[in-house]
Amino acid sequence: MSKAFASQADLADKKITFEQLSAHCWAYTAEGDPNSGVIIGDRFIMVSDATATPAMARDLIARIRTVSDKPIKYVLLTHYHAVRVLGASAYFAEGAQEIIASQGTLELIIERGKEDMQSEMERFPRLFRNAETVPGLTWPTLVIGGGNPVQGEVPGRLTVDLGGVQVQIWHPGPGHTRGDTIAWVAQEKVLFSGDLVEYEAGVYTGDAHLEEWPATLEALRALNAEAIVPGRGEAMKGSAQVNRALDYTKRWVETLYRCAREAAQANMDLRSAMAHTRKAMDPVFGHVFIYEHCLPFDVSRAYDEARGIKNPRIWTAERDKEMWASLQA
Ligand SMILES: [Zn+2]
């Protein structure tokens, strides 16, 4: 059996939904593709996750312009993955002045941004079909955490006033990567989680910290959000639905990591670990968007972590293909 690599066979366009969740918060979602969030204040707009390419970002910008003509001053990168950050340059023509990310995300862009860009462009040909519009890596201009507040550097939590609405941004703990940030609009109880939370879509864990992720999800649950824009999947409205998305993600992460620990304990090789994991994952998650894309990367990382590899190994286009071939052959 041979499956097309990653999302290379996923070429059909998705239906995009741009919907209002509260007085100032909007969700841009697309049937399991990477989502963006939009927070529209009286003076400025913030976009949470920039989309994969400037060409794609212009579609999001066009939708924003149907409801507001304010400058899009802030672009938040919830983490370093190329499908979320490489569209950022499109916002400069719309008034963008700050690209916000955590210290952990900045470090990951320095360490592996170039490799990740190449790797993701090959994994997602549909999202990167206008890759020629990408001018290069996206570098944050405002970095949260890791700085020295005494010297005027930004401490661990940033509050941005957009006029009539404030957005809090911080790193709630390791999970999907070690630098994920969230955006939280407390006055409307709307959470923009990035890939820390997904719903009815593959939970990509190729660069994750699986052991610590569930505790980070519980920190998000404690916010008691009334709506969430997950990284992938539809926006969820009402606390019951928010908890559903948190539970969905937690179940994926815990099932995957439990299987990997069992495989490591039994001294299985990676192929056997994959087969062992499928027995638990396929019946529950086999039907969701990008499941088959995610699973080989997820099992690889989970198996590494279960065997004591703390820092996720860097994926390159070459390592992607080698791993894929070894697990699908
Ligand atoms: Zn991601």
C-alpha cells in the first residue's frame, strides 16, 4: 500500500467561513485547514495567525475589509509553523506595525525555521501553491517573555489595546510546540488557541511536548472560554462546545503518547509502534481531516519522546520522505 506523501493528494479547495463570535472577535476557518482569528477594535485590528502565503492572506484581508477599514496593526504568530506565519508580509500594506511571538517561537524560527519552511511547502502543495509570493522567513518584531522588563523588554504577558477591546497574549505552557502562545479576549471570553487545540481535524504533534501538553490544555480550560477558534476545525461556541474541543485534543494527545510509551516499553521498532498506535487511534480519529497526514509524524515524535528525546528532532524535507517511506512501505 502506498499513500501519497503528507497532503500532496489533498488538492480540492476548502470552503472558507468568516464568522463573528462576539462584539469584536471573528473566526476565519476552512474545513480543517489552518484557521486564523481576527479581533477588531475601534482603532486597530489584530490577526492571530497569518496564513501560509501573502496570496492567501489577501483573501483573509478582503473578508476583514467587508466589516472594517481600520489598520491591521498587529499580527500574532501563535507558533512558528510555516502554514501559519509565511503570509505575514501581506499585512504590511494594511498598516501592520508589529509581528508578535513568544521567545520560544523566536528561538524555534532561528533554530529550524528554514528547514520547516521547505518541509511544509512539500507537505502542503495546495496551501503553498502561491509560494512565490513568500518573501522568506517571518521574523517577530515584538517578542513576549525571555526579555528583561527592567530594560524595557516585554515580560511574559502582553496586553494589547485595540480600542474598546483588549487582547491578552501569553505562553500557557509547552504543547504543540514549546513556544505556543494564545490570544484571550477576557471581556468576551473568546480564546484563540492556535494549534494547542484542534477539533475534528488531525492534531499534528511532530514538534510537540506530549507529556506536558495535557496540563497546558487544563490551563486553557480554567479560562472558562465561551468561544474558541482552534488551530484547525470549526469555531466552537458555548462552554460545552469549548470543552468538547479541549477533550478531543486531550484524548488524541494522551492516546498517542500512551501507545508510544507501550511501544517503547516493549522495545518495538517504529513500524510496530505505528501499527500498535493505529489500533487505538484509527477507530476514534480515522475519519477526521488530515488524519493520515499527521499520524506518521505524530507516532515518530511520540516514540522519540517516550524513549527520552526531550527536544523534538528537526524535520527536513529529506527526513520527512525517509520516515514516510519507512512507515508506508
Ligand atoms: Zn502548527
